[in-house]
Amino acid sequence: MTPDQQLQHLRTTVDVYLKSLANSHEPETLYEPIRYVLHAPGKRIRPVLTLISGLMAGGKEASLMPLAAAVEVFHNFTLVHDDIMDHAATRRGNPTVHTRWDENVAILSGDMMVGMAYRLLIESDTPHLRSVLSVFQDSVDAVCEGQALDKEFEVRPVVSIPEYLTMIEKKTAWLISTALRMGWVSVNGNDGTDKKLHQLAILLGRGFQIQDDYLDLMGDQASFGKTIGGDIVEGKRTYLVLTALERAQGEDRALVDRILAHEAGLQDINRVRDLFGRLGVLSETETVINQIFEDIWRMLRDFESFPAFPLLKHQTEQILNRKF
């Protein structure tokens, strides 16, 4: 099989495994929302990275699958709770759990998904369970800290770009790190390679999120899967907005202040694009993204001799070359 076919096989296998979870039917308001979330289509980036890193370490797909599923279940828990906090009505074009049911159902189902993730880890057959649990808990801590920072930033008058980068590393990159590290650690323990995988994942997460910020304003509506300009309307402190805030003056600054005050609407998106173009925000963001991607490609060379490296390279290419 080609790397692309192998990745598709791994995604399909993850989907099948996820559909074997949460098969209890009582209470219905607990398990039906979990199935609704886990059975929804997705790119499965994180569980596939877990499988790839475990295969690189010499592990077997079947043994790695519970760990990969744990990562995906936890990731979906974060989405369920984030949607509540962000008052989001849709996710990937479908009603969010708290919209389709209610907030109490969404909170409890999300809590149960955390428990499911830990059970998957505990019942896996890794000989390095303590190390695996430690890696996973590092991510739980980081993701919760990142979400707390994200919510704090919504009301803080000043947020620096370094603070923003710290937030996205915790909220986005650490879960990618867990995905990559856990597969490896489950086979070989903490042998040092997991630290290199962590460094790679932090760059991947940073690049992924800044690229997401960029695509939210400049992406194609049909393929992006979210409303273009949604971050602007929601007044989010993104990399683009914070860079514009450092550069804007006069009437330009007034428009940026409107964004931060949640007063900008979809009718302002073209003006925002023009402003960010004039201020060099768009070109600056593109430069930063490209530099991160170059650093990632350099780091990948450290893993060229490992089994299944072509899968890691191909999955990385798909992450970095996405237009949605």
C-alpha cells in the first residue's frame, strides 16, 4: 500500500474501533450524545499519530488501538466542553451536543468521555502503563490550562503574542504531543526519543493553530467547514488580530478595537482583510507559518531511519498542506 492508502486504513480502523465504544443504552441521555460525537466523521489526526509513533517503535496496530482511541475520545471531550464555553451552536456543520440536548447533558457526557479515555489506557496491554498515564495526564493538565488562558484572554485588555503562543501550545500542541509520545512510550518507555517527538509536536501544534487562524480569515468557505471570519466576529485574540493590534493606529486601530469589543460582524470581514493586508499582518503570518514548517521538516530527519517513518512524513504533509 502507498502511504496515503496506509493512512486511510488507519483512519478507517480508528473509526471502526470508536463505534465499538459507548454501546450501553441506559441512561440514554449519557451514552447517546457520546455516540453522536464519536461516530461523527473526522480527520482522526491525533489517533493516527499515536498509531504511527507506536508502529515506529515496533509496536502492533491492535495493541496500540486502545491508546489511539483514548486520545481521540479525550480530544472530543475537549470539543464538547469548549462548545459549551464558547456558546457554539454547530460543530463540523452539525448541532453541538449542548444545542441538540442541553448543557447538563453535554457536561456529563463530556465527563464520562474523560473516564472512558482513562479506562482505555488502563485496560491496554502496554508494559509501560505508568509512563503512558503520566504522558496522558501531562496533556490533561496542559489542555485545561490552555482553555483557561483562552477564556481569560477574551476579557483581558492586553494579550502579548508570546502569551498567545503559550496558550495555543497548551490548548492545541500538547494533545498532539500526547498522541505522538504515547504510542512510542507504550512500546519503549521514556527512552529519550519521546522528548524529540514532543518537540516536533509542539511545532506541529503551533503551526497548525496559526495556520487555522489564517484560514479562518483567508480560507475557502466551502472547504474550511466553519464560517469564514468567525474568529473576527467572536472577537478572538488570534495571531493575526494581536499582530494587527501592535501595528494599527488611528482609524485602523478603531477597527481592531471593534473586533476585540465583539462589535465586528460578517459585513466587516472584507475591511478586516484589507486592513490586515495593508498592515503586513497577512504576509507576516504567512512567513511565520512557513518558518515553523521548515523547522518541522528539519526535525523530521531525526526519524528517517525508524520503521513507518513514511507514514509520519505523509501525515505531517497532510497537516501542513491543508487548506481547511
